[in-house]
Amino acid sequence: MDNPEMLDDQLFAKPKGSVNLLLLAFLLVLFSGLVGGVVNLINGLVSEEYFRNIMGWEFEGIWLAAVFLGATQGLIYGLVFSVVYATGFSGITKGLAHWRFVFKQVLNMGLILLLVWLLIGFGAVAWATLFPELYRRTIIQVPDQFFPMLRYAWVGGSIWGITIGGLISLIYGLRSTKREWQRMVATKMVGAK
């Protein structure tokens, strides 16, 4: 391809199998709903007391309501997340990226999300363990017993962790997508000369 007259649009013709941005956004929304549901499935099993105290729920099957709440909130956050990410992704890649590229980016964002979720969740448990009186004064309606307090701390930290993790993974994802895309474009341009 030693053609100095080649135009960029010829060099980067939209490849077969390139990403459909609406499908990407839709899949991100579904993924976010699934993550929210799974997180609150775990949280509801760990401490129904958290949801009783914080949400004021007094009924059987709190964990199931927690799953529904988590999935609903995940879908709402996912809608915002997917619009921001798909718009940024589109601007960065000009719609030329392949699904393999998207999968790598979304996988890395998911790993960041998981890491932040665990760090903040266990951070809250560590806080409650090391400074139980401070934890009880700072957080509302904390159980008096030690182990129920730790379960309560996990749930609160877990919810904050998944929320903050979503924001961090979005920022990371956009930066990573831009960096990796620029690297890929530079490699293709060098290879085309």
C-alpha cells in the first residue's frame, strides 16, 4: 500500500462487523442492570437489616426487593453511562471500531468496576472493624452487635463502591478507548505507508 495519494477514508473504510452504537448502548444498559441486580442480590443476602433500616422495608423477601431495586437503579445508571460512553466512543472511533475492540474496552471497565466495588465495600468493613464507635456515630441505624454491624457496613460500602466504581470505570473507559484507538490508528497508518 505505497500509495501516498490514499485518503484517510479509504484507509479506514468502515469494516464489516463494525460496532453498531445503538446496540452497544443497549448492551451497556442491560449489563448495568444485571450488575445492579447481582450486587443487591449479594447485599440482600448479606444484610436484610440494612434495607429494613435504610429503606424502611418491613416485609418478607427483602432480598428479592433489593435485587429489583438494584436492577432498576443499574438500568437507570446504565442509561446515563451508555449514552456518555457510546457518544464518546463514537467520537473517538468515528464508528470504525470492531466488536473485538469494544469487548476489550468494556472488559477493562468491568474489571475497574469490580475492583472499586470490592475496595470500597471492604474499606467500609475495615472502618467498622477498626473504628466501630466512629462508624456508629457517622452512619445511621447501625446494629449494636459486631457481626451484624460488619454485614451492614459491607452493604453500605458495596452500594457506594458500585456507584463510584461506575463513574471511575466510565472515565477510565473513555481515556483507555482514546489511547488504544490512537495507538491502533497510528499502527495502521505506519503499516499503510
